[in-house]
Amino acid sequence: MPIKKNAPPVNINDRRIINGAEADVIQLYPMRHTFAWEYYLNANANHWLPTEISMQLDIEQWKSKTALTQDERQAFETVLGFFTTADSIAANNIVMAFYGHVTSPEVRMYLLRQAYEEAIHTHAYQYIVESLAMDEAKIFNMYREVDAIYNKEKFILGFNEGIFDGSFKTGTFEADQKFLENWCVFSLILEGIFFYSSFAVVLGLKRQNKLVGSAEQIEYIMRDESMHLNFGIEIINGLKEENPDLWTQDFQDRIVALVREATVLEYTYAQEVFPTGIFGLNADGFRQYIEHIADRRLERVGLPAQFGVSNPFLWMSEVADLSKKKNFFETRVTEYKTGGSLDWN
């Protein structure tokens, strides 16, 4: 858009997440959505790159005929196959579905950082695959060949169709509700549910002292995704506050139904990853775990819990402790500098 000469200053009361006063450039003053600026600063304070992490032990274990069972190898390959596609979908959604319609400069700033982090995650998966000399075609094409991965990706992409259309614009009730729906699916389901079986598999391997370099990268990714999830929940609640007419009972019922459907897709995926169980984890445990976190996601946006189950993987809560520290000279620090302000659940 052309720069407007002698335009009046932006009024803070005109700032909105969508359909607000949009400046010619990213003009942070006056700042209304200060939470987004805090997320941007926290993300910058926790920058990391996969190549900083040693993969030597992982390489030795992957080459060994005895260090990993066949089930463990298959599970690790499958979660990498999901991760490689999921983070690409996340990046596309930020750049092509969210950014162009957001009118809050500080929200845009964090979205730019979030998109970069999705690129780092994709870099990490490539670094793991290359380091272990895995079959790249097999891993990166898995979303086309494994039904449980394909079904999750198809579910998510179905909500992008209208928003990815070049003619889509916010500003009407229908379009704004579609935009809010897409953010609910993106944050609550893709980043809030669909990653978590895979996180548990890799971190379960680490508990056995297996593939620890790969697991450390996944810990960084898990930390980033926790921040993305919390930011998305802030946006959903912010959109509700600024546009209360969008949060109809029919809309709430639809989001609940989508979360329930996604929960089935995720524990079905878990069953395919390890049908006979692996290092003490089994399909029934994963079903309960996914139902537990699905309830937490719903509650964070004011929707009723659906399953009422406890967390069977308490060790995952320990792994997810964002104040966890590492020896700086042995590896990078992985805790948030302001972790106390973030809620994992």
C-alpha cells in the first residue's frame, strides 16, 4: 500500500487484532496488544539452532544393531515423518493465512518470529535425518504414505482453503468467524494436540538414554511450540473480547466437536506409531494422555472439558517444566527467561 503523507497519528483505541487501523508500516506506537510484544522479546531471548547440538551419540546408536529395537526405529522415523510436514503447514498458515489479515503491529512482529522458528524446526528435522543418514525420501514423503499422518494433515488443511484464497478478506461476520475458527484449529489442535504423541515418543526415548541429541532438539521445539500454543490462546481470547458476537453457541459447539474429532485422529496415529507398545507406553495410555491435554486446551479458551481423565504420563509434565535448567557449558540453556509467565497447560 502507498505511504500516506501527513496522515494523523494512530489512535490506540483503533488498534485491533483484525479490522483495526492499519499503519503503512509496522508502527509499534501506540502499542495495545502488549502480550504479543512480550512473546516476541521472550522468543528472541531463547534463540537456538540445531547445528549447535552434537549428534555423535545418536549416530553411533543409529548405526548399532543392538542400541535400538526395530519398534523404536520405526516409531522415531514415523514421528519425524509427521514433524517434517506439520511444521511446514504451520509456517504456511502463519504467512499465508494469518499475517496479511492481522492489523496489530505487535502481533505481526511475533508472527514473523514464529514463522522463523517454524523454519528452524524444519531445519532441525533435516539435520537429524542427514546426521543419521536416514532415507530422506522415505521420511519426507511419509505424509503421503502413512494414513494416520495423512488424515491429520488433511484435517488441518481443510480449514485453510477459504483463508488461503486471494479474495478472502476479514470485515464481515462470516469471514471473521472463519478467521477465528482457523486460529482455533491451528493453535488448539495442530500445535496443541497433534504434536504431543510425537513429543512423548522422542522424549520417551531420551528417558532410555537413546537418541539424546535428537531429543534435545525436540525439547527446544517443544518449548517453542508451547509458546506458540500460549500465544494462540491469547489471540483466540483477544478476538473473543474484541468481537464477542463471533463467539456464538453454535460456534463453540463446533470447536468442541472439532477438538473431539482431532483427539480421535491423534490417538489413532499413536496406535499406528507403536501398535504393540514401546518402552512402557501403549495405545491406551496415549488415548488417555491425548484426551487429558485436549481438555486442557478447551478449558483455556473457556470451553467445557469433554473427557475428564487424568494425565497417565506424569513424566511428560516434568519434561515440560519450562524452568528446567541445563549446564550452559555443556549445552545451551533451554528454559524461558520469563518461564513463570507461561502456562504449559
